[in-house]
Amino acid sequence: MPDSRRRNSTPKMVDISEKPVVRRQAIAEGRIVLRKSTMKLLEDGTIEKGDPLQIASIGAIQAAKSTPSSLVLCHPLPIAATSVDFSKSADSVTVRVEVTAESKTGVEMEALNAVSCALLNIWDVVKKYEKDENGQYPSCRIEDIHVVRKIKGGKGNHGSKETPPRS
Amino acid sequence: MPDSRRRNSTPKMVDISEKPVVRRQAIAEGRIVLRKSTMKLLEDGTIEKGDPLQIASIGAIQAAKSTPSSLVLCHPLPIAATSVDFSKSADSVTVRVEVTAESKTGVEMEALNAVSCALLNIWDVVKKYEKDENGQYPSCRIEDIHVVRKIKGGKGNHGSKETPPRS
Amino acid sequence: MPDSRRRNSTPKMVDISEKPVVRRQAIAEGRIVLRKSTMKLLEDGTIEKGDPLQIASIGAIQAAKSTPSSLVLCHPLPIAATSVDFSKSADSVTVRVEVTAESKTGVEMEALNAVSCALLNIWDVVKKYEKDENGQYPSCRIEDIHVVRKIKGGKGNHGSKETPPRS
Amino acid sequence: MPDSRRRNSTPKMVDISEKPVVRRQAIAEGRIVLRKSTMKLLEDGTIEKGDPLQIASIGAIQAAKSTPSSLVLCHPLPIAATSVDFSKSADSVTVRVEVTAESKTGVEMEALNAVSCALLNIWDVVKKYEKDENGQYPSCRIEDIHVVRKIKGGKGNHGSKETPPRS
Amino acid sequence: MPDSRRRNSTPKMVDISEKPVVRRQAIAEGRIVLRKSTMKLLEDGTIEKGDPLQIASIGAIQAAKSTPSSLVLCHPLPIAATSVDFSKSADSVTVRVEVTAESKTGVEMEALNAVSCALLNIWDVVKKYEKDENGQYPSCRIEDIHVVRKIKGGKGNHGSKETPPRS
Amino acid sequence: MPDSRRRNSTPKMVDISEKPVVRRQAIAEGRIVLRKSTMKLLEDGTIEKGDPLQIASIGAIQAAKSTPSSLVLCHPLPIAATSVDFSKSADSVTVRVEVTAESKTGVEMEALNAVSCALLNIWDVVKKYEKDENGQYPSCRIEDIHVVRKIKGGKGNHGSKETPPRS
């Protein structure tokens, strides 16, 4: 009966109660492509609404904590640390977030949610400089949100190689 | 005095009280790149945790409504409609969200936040199928989140052309 | 093609942008069945965790305001008033909530959500007195949550009759 | 002094810090009474706003997680699993939710809150089909929300009997 | 019957549906008393957890928006602007927040909530420097949270004098 | 290079993953100064919107639980207990909150946030009686929010003395 095989059941939150509490870390990254003129304002610290990177950091930290309310099937986790770093090129900002918890399941969704929220906060803070004369955004884009590395246990998965940004 | 020019002031929520209430729409899009084997399971409706597109739709609608708590400087808006569509290729799902409001400011951040949240929900639902033997995600990525079009006023900005996906 | 007719599309938040802003009211009601001994404690004001009706009132008011985050397809509404009343029988408390807004859509889901949350708060406050020796709840139940009346426009639908409690 | 006996003190969140962390489960159930014509549409998968059971499942899972913000005196709990099941009769849908946690206090309020939120989401999704010509709901009702069983510890309370639905 | 006069009824959210939509503003202020050594670190920009004033600004803006979930009887309001300013003395930081909305009720609770949240965020960011060797806070205090001025209508209440800080 | 020393880095959520789980308690206090006439109404139980102390208690308990969403760098904590007490003078109400958790970091920010939210809820409930004829608040103020004592470990820091209210 192919029909019953095809029918999705209703969503399920996976049972993690039997899993051990382990130190978990995840690093995620993503990039927002901005105009060179916007990057210049950002470098000069003259963005009118405030410092996009300060605002994005806080957005990221809050997003890591509120992941279970944004991601339907995520479990609540006792996040122990969130750190946010930025690197800039001539036409983009890359956000890197590392999340740590001692928990029964991994924290990569928390890290991804934080990266995504940081990038959206940057967009919101600079949007005035990215719109064209018709109010459209011809070039602003968010690219390449990915998990750089997941680590399970105190020593890290040193054997595993990082997932690089898309070349 | 270059120093004072460089110093960002503290963040400001722009005053929109004098702006007229106008019908606003925004369409945003983004894509998640998945393994072909994951796409096959998605087509077959056999993803264990539930139907990723049902879950992503609901995540998107909830995210559109909660944008002011995720995006620090966004104003609360009376969202009047949110619709979510999906298109699939052999190795990706593209999410398209349209948000409508009668409001004093545009709704593109709501549409972008909804797209982003939909894509993250898809990732979370299929993550079991995207991990390699070391628990890493070698290929899963979110790409090309952008605003397709903003419309202000009842008739739309028909003169403006859409911002296409990155080729 | 019966199959395509049967396939639900993804969830949609209905577009209310063209609807007029009108004064809306809704009254909803529901009942929690409690042990007579619990009702006696409630009457005496000796419930250990606090006054269930004070707590339930506040739970109801907060629930009315947070309805769009609990009910996936509900629109955010500018709630103008919420009032909560209680009536008691020998073995039950009935909660009645009236919600008012000037809005593009009705407020019955807000009233129902408030009633439901009030009843659950009562349960939580008295649960110690409703458990048996095995920690089970042999008799505590929530019954008959219904919309008593919806009113659209300033004058009310005086012609319509109330939906009575189930006899 | 009868007066002081009668005076409720202010609400208190019970101290659970000394209680052991134990595996906890709770199953709750409730029912929404719908028109037979609505049930037919639900069976056919032709409800305009989406699939009520998919939406209700997600509403239930989110509600389980957000219980401490809805129920004033509930403690935050690390929910480990939530599953949602539905059964249908000719004129009703019954929702059954099971919640699991390793925690210092029971999860029955989480299960009850999830059932209640699922039922309200069903109502919201089908409300168009339940209103009469005056916009009233003559027959739609939520009935019999109760705890089927609480389980404490890994083996379950096999001796205890289930609390049946009200006949 | 003195008893019935004394008995508080259950909480009520005041009905504002008949009130006109008017431009509203409110300015509130408050102060956190810190060690001179902490103020020096703050001036130097060497607080380890980040810039307290950046973090406090964002906390304030988010708090203004989330006031109806913190303050039980507050109505949801379409906040149009929030601005945050700081002034420093040798041993304190004063936070001043101005909130603007076009709404049916005033925004002073939003301004007070934002001031309060800003001050608490400052405390949290500098707490390491305010604790003594026993982990106690011998001198850190929040003082004098008050409404400086409420303004109703476009022109302001120019006749009314400001409520000054307590001398 | 004094400049780099002065530049605040972006906000960081401190890593607590290596800290032991210990029983933690914190007691915080604060005061709202009200008119004698308002205090009389409060004593009489005739405040129109409800009992300010009941409402403030619940606001405090909810605030303790939601601290990580208000205070940007706070970690989510499994709060085990929150209790709220009030003492009244002729022209003020003092709120005292005690929070308990078994956690890797202290709970003083939770206690302070709860006190602050309780005081703001009192203000909101009595604001009608504190406004002058111009709608201003000439005398209502929140004063002296401070940590009375932090306790780490089961036995308390009995050697440490309380931080007294400001004389």
C-alpha cells in the first residue's frame, strides 16, 4: 500500500530522555552580502540606527536561548555559553557563533538560529543603505549558513574536519 | 575629530509615528541545499519526525508574527496575512513567503525572518539524514535569502522588477 | 484525481487586510469539575499555593494577549479589554471571559484561549487536593468550553441567542 | 480569628529544589465536538486553512514547552519528548498527548496545556465551517480534558488504572 | 457590610475601546549606583562581558515592546519609537527612555519598564565588579525610577512641569 | 595602543559549563513610594483594577522565570522556587523576593528582575490614583532595588551580613 507509506504522520518531538548528559558544542557560520558603500559606513561607525555588530551579537545570544520557541521540534536546553564573532570583507560580514551546553542533544540548531538572527539584525540595521530608489534590495543577500563543526564530549571531535564555507 | 565621528551612538528604534498607514507587502525567498537522498525521503513523505514543509510553514507564520522580539529594532506590526510556498529541485527546497500588513513601515524583515525560520525548521526536521558518520553536516546549507519584492500601496510597485535568485 | 483533492496544502494565515476595523466582542465559558472537598478549601480561602481565582484571572488576561503565539493561524489584535468572571457550584468553577477589540477579525479565539488558560491555572493551583494516593486525578476534568456569544459592531447581535452550556 | 484563616496569602511557587530528578510521564486527553459536515471536510483533507491535525500537533508541542509562561506557578522543565495522537469519531476529534521529562516535578500540566492548545488550534482552523448565519457557534465545544495517567520513575505505575473518558 | 467593601474583585483589564487614538509620549528615568572603580572600567570600555550601555539600550527597546507580557494589565500598543540615553556621574549611570505611540492609552508603563530593564542589564553586565569577597553586593543599587513627563496629543503638555529626580 | 584597549568587544555570554551545579538562593528587595491616599485604598482593598499585591506577586513569579529573555547575557536556569513578600509603610510598599535554584550560576538577577517587575505591576494597577490633574506622576517612585543576600550551597553564607536598605 504505497499510500500509507507516503502519508506523513503528525510531527513528533524525538524522545531524548535516555540519552546521557554530555558537553556539546557547535559552531555555525553565515554571511550577509552588503554594498561596499554600506561596508564603508559600518567601518566608519556611522550607521544611523546603531552599531550593527553590537546589535547582531545581542540578537544572536537571545536567539540561541529562544531556539525552542522558533524551531518547532527542538528541545529546551540549558545553554552554558554563546559567543559571537564577526569577520569582514569588502562587501560582506561573516557571523560565526559558538554555542555550548551540557545536554542530552546537540546544539547545532541553536548555533544556526543565532547566526541567522544575527544576519537578519544586520540587515535590519543597515536596510536604509541597501534599498534602491524603488525601495527594493537589488544586492543584499544572506548566504551560506552552515554548521562549521559539532563537538560531542569534552575533548572535541578532533578527527573530524571542518565544513568549509562554499567556495 | 575622527574619533567622535567613529563612535556609534546607542541603538535607536526609528520614529515611525508620523508615517501614514499604508498597505504593505513583501515577498522574500531562500533555499536549503539537501542531499538527493534526503529530497527523496521528503518526496516520499517518509521523514521520521514529520512533514518538513508543514512544520516549516507553521514556523514561518509564527516567525512573521514574532519578528519584533527577534529583530531588536523592528516595530510591532498588525500582520494581516502570511502565505508560504515551496518549490523543490533535485537537491534543494526553496521557501517563498509573502507578508501583508496595513502599517506605517514595511514588512520585508517579517518576510525575511519567516523564510529564515522556515529553512531552519526544515534543517531541524531532516538533520538525521544530513549528518555524516562523525555527526557533521558536510553539505547541508542555507543559501540566498533575499527580498524578491516590496510593495507599498494597494496597487503594487508594478514598475519595479523582481530581485532574482543569484544565478 | 481524488488524490490531489485530498492533499492538504500547507497552512495559510487568512488575509484580513481588506476587512474593516469594527468593534468586536466575544464571550466564552468553560468549567472545571473539582472535588467537593477542594471547593470547600477554595471557599475558605485556604488553598496553600494561593487564591485560584486571582491566579486564573491573571492567567486569562495574559492568555488573551498571547493568543497569536499559541494559536498558529491567529492574527495579532489590539485587545482593548478582557474581563473574567467566576461562578461556583458545589463541585465546579465556571469561568466566563469577555474580550473586546477594535479589529479586522473576531476575538472569539482570544476569549476561548483565556477561558482555557484560566481553567488550567485553577487545576495547577489545586492539584495537590485532586490527586489520589497513586498521584492520579480520578475526577478532575475541564468541561464544556464554548463561545457564548460573538458580537460584531457597536450594538451587538441582539437578535442572536446565546449558546447555552451543555445540559 | 476566622478572617485570617480565610485570607489567601499571595501566590507561591512551591519549592521543588529538594526533590529528586526522576523520569516523569503524563498522558492527557480532550475532545472537540464538531459538525459532521466539518468532520467530512477534515477527512477529505479539504479544510481551506490547512490540515487541522498537523497544525494542532505543532501547537501542542509548542504549548508543552511554553507551559511555565501560561501557567503561573509551573516550574520550567527540560521536556524530553512530546507526542500527539488523534482519534476521530463521526462528530469529534480526540487529542491525546504524552509528555516525558527527567525532572523534579510532574509533567501533567504540560500534557494538559498541550491538549488544550491542540484543541483550540483545531477550532481556529475549522471555525469557518462551525459558525451559523449569525456568526455564532451553536455546537462547537471542547469537552473532557483530563489526565489519563501520570507515571513516576522508569517503570511506570502499572498498578494504577487509567482515568477513563467520561461516559 | 465592611467585608464586601474590603474584598478585592479579580483583576480587570480596563476597557479602552472607546478612547481616541492620540499621539502619546512618555519619558521615564532611573539610576544605578555603582562603585567608582566600576565606573572607571565602564569609561575605559574594558568591562569583560561587553559594553553595558549598548546592551542596556537593546534591553530597553526590547522591554518597551514586551511590556504587555510583563505587566499583567497593560494593553498591547503599536510602539512607534523608543530612544534611550545615558548620563554618567562618578558613581552612577542614569538611564532616560522616551517611548512614542499613536494609541488609545498612555505609554508611561512602557517607558518605566524599559528604564528598569536597562538598569538591570547594566547590573548584570558589571556584576563581577560589584561583588565583595563573599559574593554580596554591598553598594550596587537601583534608585529613583520615575516618570519625567507624559505627553498626550501632538503638541505636548507644555504647561506641565517635569517631575525632577529626587534630590 | 590605548584605542584597542578602549574598544569594547561584542557582548559575550560567560561560559558556565565547567561550574558545578549547586543550590543557589538570592533575596532582593525594592520599594515603591505611593501617596498616603493610595495606600489607604490598597489597605481597604478598593483599588478598582484589582489587588495590587496579588497581581504583583504573579508578575514577580513570571518575571523570575523569564529573566533570560529580559536580561541579555543571563543563562536559562531551572528555577525551583520563587516566593514574594510585601511590607507596607504609610507611604510605600516594599517587595521582597527569594529565588532558589540548583544551578551553575547565581540567581540574584532573577530575584532583582522579579522585584522590579512586581513594583512596576503595583504602579500600573494604582496609576489612576497617582496621577495629578495634568496626568503627571509627581510623587510615585521606585526606590532602592538591591540584593539583600546571595547564598551558595546548602547551608547559606551565614557569616555574611545582609545588605540593608538605604537609610
